[in-house]
Amino acid sequence: MLGSAALGFINHLLVAESWALARLKPFAGQHARFDVGPLSFSFSVDHDGSLRRCESGDNPQVTIRLPDDTPIRLLTDRNSIFQAARIAGSVDFAEALGFIAKNLRWDSEADLARLIGDLPARRIHLEGQAMVRSKRDMASRFAANLTEFVVDEEELVVRPTAISGFCNEVDRLRDDLARLEKRMSRL
């Protein structure tokens, strides 16, 4: 049921962007599968470029394995999802899907304007953007505070500069010890 709702939403986005449908039309009849953690989502491309659900047992032309932390990355760093994805199968089909995933955007304001009018939709959209920015900023500050706590206060992890300094001191001590041994052997 969740997959059908997601597919309906994706098709809604595709219909709003004719370039996306045109990009998928050459791949009509081909199957793809997205794997995220234990979840798997399979679909095929229709003749008009839209997507339809298919059984996961079908042999997909493309399999895209997304990192297990994809939901968190969606909130923090979307581009890292594509960099960490593992792709197997048809290069052209995978490239088309990747291009669409990177460039397809939901015009929530336009959809909302059809329901409640332009001005209220604009206000709600701006407030929603401000809320999302606020939540991202809060998540970023939380991550920075957690890092500071783990590294500086609890000292569970050591900073690379501290490790480098320690290694330099060990090297200097080794050299000093070697010089001392040479002096002692002369005596």
C-alpha cells in the first residue's frame, strides 16, 4: 500500500514535468528495483513514461541499492545518497532514473494553490520552507553538539590533529632515543 501511494505521488510529479516523461519513454517495458535496507520497491515504465508497480520477482534491468541511512540523508545531505548508491544493470536506464531523481521537484505551492488559492498557498509554502530550514539547522546544531560532547568532553574519539601531534612526538622521542644510544655507545 505504501509503495502504491509513493508510486502515485511519483507519477503525479512526472506528469507535471513533461521532460521527465520524455526521458523515461525510451525505456518503456523495462523494470527497475530500489532496495533500501530491508525494503524493496519494484516498478516498470509504461509506454507514456509513467511508472507502474510490478512484482519484485521480475528480473529488473536495473537494481539500485540505496544506503540504509537514506531517510536521514534525505533530511541532511541529499547528494550523498546518489554518491553512496550501488547500481547494477543497464547503464542508460540507471542514468535516466538518476537524472530524474536528482532534478524532479515537487511544486507543492502549485498543488496547494489548486485547493485553497494562490495567496494562502504562497504563505503556507513560505512557512513550510522556514520550518524545514529551522529543522535542518536544529539537526545540524545537534550533530555539532553531539560531536563536541563525544570528542572534547567524554574523549571517546580523538581528533585527527591530536593523533598527528602524538605521532610527531613519538617520532621525536624515537630520534632522541637513537641519538642518546649513539652517545652511550661512544662512551
